[in-house]
Amino acid sequence: MTSLDANAVFGETEEEILYDGNWEAGRDRCIKSTNHAEYIDIPEDDKFEELLPEAYNTKDISSLIRHMSNLTGKVKVGKLRCTGFVQAIRQVIFPEGICTMCKGNHSGRGFILTVTTALHVVTEATAAEMELSWHQGGCPHQLTVRLCRIVEPDKDCKEKDWCAAEFIINEKRETVAKLKENLVKFQELQGELYRDYKNKKGDQLVIIVSHPHGGPKKLSYCPSFRERKILNYVREEQEGCRYSYDAPTCRGTSGAPVFILGQPLCGYGYWLGHPHIHSRWQASKAIGHSSLGYDHIDTE
């Protein structure tokens, strides 16, 4: 793990290191082993109902978790493992020859997946890939995409640990189309849930989907966040902030998407702000911290 400042005030990042290629070994030596029983298995079908307590067991929340899970993958950089989330997908025609960005040969038609993940894991990477696997419409789907370049890092402040990276694939058009269906629906549900919950008093559910220890995908949650710290402003309507929460996390969770019910998201767009990812865990307070992310200041 990497300390993000000299005094470890904000804890340590949570990438996993697979020394022997076995994720179970990391799980077995985990200092937060009590978290393991609190993780919720991701269903191997489309049935995401009743994963959460009754108060949060609504159709829209269950659907959001399903699409959020389908867009979440395992990032592999050598022996390091963390989590990534697909924020955008576009089709491109790659030029013939060696790519000037990643030096790979991927000419012809393909796709670029913009993935948000932990900057501290991929910042020096010369080669990385992300594995995605999900069930949709009763069928299993898999994709492995390889890193082309980091397009936007948050690196000018030790509070930040977010980046957007472009991963590429030259094939599996139909599988990518299925993944994009999840992205469209996830974005729609984010807006619907914000409108439904923005004026409701009480707890703000925190949801994290990740690959603890580089193993199978898991869901974790807590009823509300502990703290929201404002770090900066972008224009007048966006607050850069960091959330702290009790949702279970382990090594391998860095880079995972963090969804907070009723949170006024700015939406993805690294030139206008971006959502939060999980960054690190602070042992002295037993809480997790997100990266810097941006909330919309709702004046209505």
C-alpha cells in the first residue's frame, strides 16, 4: 500500500499485490478479515433484488447496482490489482501502424473504453489491462481491454487519487454494445435517484462495487457517509470534495466506483469535474476515504 502523505494522516491506498498470483493468499493475510463476511456476492444472473436491507430494496436502487456492477472490472498492472469503472465508450477507427500513444498495434475498427481508476496504481504503468465479466439477459459476457493511455489525472494535490484512462479493444462489437446498454441505463438511474432522494432527510446510502484482493467482484455498503470535506471549487456550481465512510473495503478496492444516494453528481467529464472512486483506508479511524470528486451545487 502507498501512503499519500508522510504522516499517513489520510491512511493508505488499497491496491493488492499478488506475490504468488493467488488472490486467496492476500485475502488470508488481510488485517481486515472481519470485513469479508460483510461483502455481498454479485449474483450470477440478473436478479439483484433483495441484496440490501428492506429500506433500500427498491427497483431503481437494485437496477442501479446491477448496471454499476456490470461496468466494474478488475485492473491488472503486473502484480498489482485494483478496480476500475467504465465511464464512457466510443467506437473509433485506429490508423494503420504503431500507435503513437501506447506503441501497440491496434489498427482498424475498435472501441475505446474510458475507465476511472486509482492514479497511484496506473500512473507509471507501461502495460495494463482490465477484465470485465457480467451476466445480462441470462447470458455471461466477458471483455479484456488493454491500457492505451492516461488521459486525465488528478495529481496536483495529495488529496487526489483519481484518473481517467483509455483502454482499447479491436473486437467483440456485440459484447461492447451490451456493455454500453448498461452505461446508458446507469446514467439514467443516477439522475432518477438523485431527483427522488435529493430532498429527503436522513441517511445517504453509500454503495461500493469492487474486486477485494483481486478476487471475485463484491458489493459493500453502509447506511450513510461519515464526513464530506470540501477541497476546492470548479466554477461556481461545482464543489471538489472527498467523502469518508464505513463501507467495508480491502486491498484491491482502490479505484472502485462510490455511489452515494442523493449525491448531486456533476456527471462524468474530466474537463467539468468527475465522480468519486475509493482511494484508501485510515486505520486510526477505521474509515475509508474516496478520491477527490465533484458535486453539483444545487441552488434550486
